[in-house]
Amino acid sequence: MTGSDALLTTLRSVVTDGHVLTDHDAMAGYLTDWTGRWTGSADAVVRPRTTDEVAAIVSACADAGATLWLQGGNTGLVGGSVPPAAADNPAPRVVLSTSRMVDIDEVDTVGRCVGVQAGATIDQIDRAAGECGLAFPVDLASRESATAGGVVATNAGGVRMIRHGNTRRQVLGIEAVLADGRVLRRWTSLVKDNVGYDLPGLLAGSEGTLAVITRVLFRLVASPAETVVTVAAVRHVEDIFTLLDTMAERGLTVEAAEIMTEAGLDLVHDHGVRRPVAATAPFYTLIEVSGTGDIEEVVVGVLDEADVVDGVLEPGPARDLWASREQHTEAISRSSVTPVVKLDVSVPIRALPEALAELGAVADLVDHPCRPILFGHVGDGNIHVNLLDVPEDRVEELTGRVFGIVAANGGSISAEHGIGRAKVPWTGLGRSEVDLAAMRAIKAALDPDGRFNPGVIFG
């Protein structure tokens, strides 16, 4: 019996035969990421149900010298959750999927928190919280497929970050399996607990390189009693800043603030989504606000006084208005003749006007097809750069140009989805050698054999 055969036998004894996939067709969905750009190979995909099963799997892989790629909803954009193509290294290669780990505990309505398994989706968590009059503070367009473990591993931000902060801020406790199979459990709903290092905070954003996250204790928040959503067409990015400042001055709380361009809105409209406003303009903003009193009257007053081309508003949740923003990703993917180059970046808010102008003109810098579609979270400087129709042999060069623009504007090459394997060559744009050395030391301490997600973050 070969090493791989012996490992597969052990894995089947842990999770039963039906949850150790080895057939090529059965594994295919786990070996290609959401963008379609990153595809690899593995000896098996294993789907545990409990933390104990994860611990047994990790221990078995350690004994067999196997490498593990950790995967949640597989909605990442940087190749961080799928293995690369087979290399010369003969070690067994296993994808560990948390897709069956979907339990959600009873909501603690007093402590405003809930424990969930890593495979529970953002939508499922929010629905459970909503049944108790609360809400999950993290919200993404991929809410029905993105998972708890995934958003923690990438420290996702999403559309509510302007109101509640990123995922790391929502993590009260964590349960994870270390590289040697031991279970780390830091689990408390205490508001103050300052004993030693913030290990949950360390695992948030670690991209599966330090441990297998199996359960998370999340903070919940009160749902706003009433919200209003407005979409406004504006001539300048600075006009959006003015809108946000004025709304705050009038006593409104900004729950979300998004930015779109005419090119993006046209593309979404071409794929069946109603345009929110009739007028056209270079930029559009979607803003959701909450407050007390007659919110609609306040918002109408702000729009009347502001320098907007056109505007519309609806009481929340205003799904039709939100569709103009949330359908961007699907419309973009369906429109490109090549896999979309998706670069999730951020710049200081003050630099947004210049950065958007430079990124929108990136096609003028190259002699090959390229259609830039930009959108994102205007309230935190996060821009989703999507480059359509780019020939595969020009992707790396164009990516470097985009990251150069971002760095020149004082930004980050990764805002939400992490580094994965896609952005490894450019980590020096955002981290010094001392910084990278400190991160490598942490990796070596927790995963000395480089078993988890090899090649991710560090290459």
C-alpha cells in the first residue's frame, strides 16, 4: 500500500467513504476557484463534520507527510483555497472542505453573540440572528456561499464595514485545529478579556496558513428599526463625500456606502437589472442610512441641497436598488471573453478620486484588450478592480501596473480577499522585509512543516 492509499484508508475511517472524494469529476468543483483562473489537483477532498474529525484528519496528514489546502465556500479571488497543479513533490495532497460543518448554536440575546461552525454561510448566520431581532455585522454579495471560516480567514470587510468594521472586529472567540492535530479553543463572550496574545485576531486574516478554523463565536448587533436606501448619480467622487458628511450632520447613521461607475451600471443593466435612475453620470453611489424620525424626509432634503445629477430612494431593504450594486460581479463574469482579472485593493479615502481616475484609464497604458470596471466600498476606500478581456499572457504585467498605481496612492494591494497565491510577487509593496520576516516566524512556529496552504501569502 502506498502512502497515499494508506492515508485515504485512514481518512475514510474518520469521515466515512462518501466524504472522501477521489473521483476527478467529483473533486472538480473543489479544485477550481470562483474566478476560474486558479485550478489545481489533489489526491482527495475530505469533508469532515466535527472539530474532532478535523483534528483526526490533520493528525493523519501530519503522520503521512501530506499537505492540506483549507477551503470554505471557495468564493475567494486570489487562489488561496485551491492547490496548484501537481508538482514534483510526491507528498499526498488533500483539500479539507468545511462544507458539512454548518451548525449554528442558540443565539445569546443578552450577550449578543452566537457560536457557529466554520461552514455556516453568512446568510444562514444572519437569518438565525434575525429571528432574535439581531443582525450579523458582516454582509457580502456572496452571502449565500461565503462561510464563517472563510470570512475570518480572509478578514472580509463587506458592505457593512463602514458601520461595524471588518470581520476581525466581530470575532469574540475561536476554535481551531493546529498543525499537530491539537485543538485550540479561545471561547468567551466577555467584553473584556486581556490575557496574553489575541490569538483569534491573529487567525483572522491568516488565510488558512496557521490553523484550521472549525468554530467561531461572533458578535451580533441590533438591527436598525428603519433604513432608507438612496442611489444618486454624481459628477465627481468628492460629491459622494459631501453626501455622506451631510447625512451624518443631519443625525443619520450610514449603514453602507457604495460606489459604481457608468460602465459598470451599463453592464449590469445589459444583463437585466433595472437602472436605478434615468440620468447618466460618471459615478453613482448607493447609500443606506438609519436613524430616528422621518428618515426619508431628511434624505430627500440632503439630495435636494446636494450637487447630484439625479437620485432615487426607497425604504430598506430596497432589494431592487441593491441589485444594481450586487449584480456587478455576475454581470462582469458573464461579459468577459477571458477569466476576469479581479484585483481587490484599497486606497486612503482622500486618494479615491485620483486612484479611480488612474485605474479607469489603465487600458490606455497597454496595447491589448482590457475593459476596466470599477466598483466598491466608497466609505472605506476599497475598490474592486475588474479587468475584462485581458489575454492570459498579459495578466501579470497588467496586475503590476494596477498595483503600482495603488502603491503610488498610498494604498494596499489587498483589501478583503487576502494575498493567496495570486499576489505573492507584490507583497513587498505593502510590507517591509522586517514585517514579512515576523510573519514568517509566526508561520514557522505554528506550522513548522508548512503543511497548511503551502504557497499562500509567502510563495
